Amino acid sequence: MRTEVELQYREGIAHLTLRPPAGKPPTLDHEVIARLDAVCAELEGRADALVAVVLRSGSPRHFCAGANLEVMRTITAANVADWVHRGHRLMNRLEALPLPVVAVVEGYALGGGLELAMACDLIFASDAARLGQTEVKLGLVTGWGGCHRLARRVGLARAKELAFSARLVEADEAARIGLVDWAGPAAELEVHVREFTTAVAANSRAAVRETKAILAACAEGSLAESAGTEAAASERCLRDGDAPARLAQFFAARRPPPPPPA
């Protein structure tokens, strides 16, 4: 039995859940990666009708433990490159989805599981979360962009400390160093997720999509280059999005009432 990938839609939110066999952590193998890739394709096609994606685990103890042990037994120097590139393609596709993607982490997110969480836009964690880039314990390196995304989240020096030591980071420290974006009691986690998605839902979906693309370009481009990116995005918002309607509504609400009749 392997981890199942469940996709449900509720009130404009795509809920993506990793459901492992009973008593096991969610893990990733070739079939699970193929299913996640197919889900990404479906979400790309439905993005205009969606507010956000929420990725979580069906296990209260594990978000994801990374690669399935059966896959690890088959990995060799001759075939590992294909495994690495396949994982990169999935993580990059998840990261590039044209709507906000939130990883909800409860329990352990280890190795490839942490890489999966970091491919999301935001990570919200319960105070029971434990996160670690643990590949060096097995004599391996991050294979799915983990070093790159870890350094981008916590800074290069901190990423080195975490990756070299493979130590597990508790939720409060993870929030303090920027590895996760929110951490708190499990009872408050769902409230925070709901508050975030509700706030996003109130905004222009076209503008949120364009903003995500601008923020993604910021990591590679310069401030001068962002002028052209923002100008083009602004044109699309005004031409194709709902900016004209929202602006009209905004100005109408600010218009003073007519004077009373004399």
C-alpha cells in the first residue's frame, strides 16, 4: 500500500491531502509523484475559479517523510539523476501554480517532505511540527531543490547549519527563523488557515495571480526589471481582470451623498 493523493474542492479552496496507509507516514514514490503532477495539471486548468490550494497530511503525526523506502532501495548512481529531475519538475510546477499554495504541517516534515512544504508559498505549522533537511544522515544531498529553497527561506548561513547538522527544528524556532510562516497550537491552526484563505478570497483573483508572479520574479530579477513586470501586470489587471469594476465600486462608496432638497 502507498500514500494516496486526495483532491477535494470546497468553497473555492482546493484541499490536497496525502493519505498514507494506517500507522505509516506519507511518503513519495514514482506513482505518488505522477499523481501529484496530474493534480497540478488539473489545478492549472481550474486556477481562475479557485482561491487557494491547501496541502496537508491525513496523518496527525507526519506531514511527509520524503521518499518511500522501497524507492530508496532501488536508487543507484545510474538512476538517481532521473529521480532528482522528476522531483524537481514536480516541485517547480507546484511552486508555479498561479494561485496561493499553503502547506499545513503537523508532525514531522523530513527530507523530501520538507522540500515539498517549501515548494508551497506559505507554511503554517502546529506547535507539534518538527522539520528537518535530513538527507546527509543517509549519505545523500537534497534532491528536489531543498538547499535552494531552504537558503531562500532562512538565509545561507542558517541553511548551512541546518543542512550540515540535519537537526530537527521545532515549530517555534522554525517560525522565528522564517522556515515556517506561522506556528501555533493545533486548535488555532485551522482558524489561521481559514482566516488567510478568507482574506485572499476577498481580493481580486487576477491581481493575486499577477502578484504571485511578480514576487516569484523578485528572487531573480532586479528592482529596475520589476518596473516592466509590474507595468505589464497592471495592464492585464485593467484590461482582463476585475480592476475596473473594483475601482468603480471603491469610488462609488466614497462619493458623498447628494445634498438634501432645499
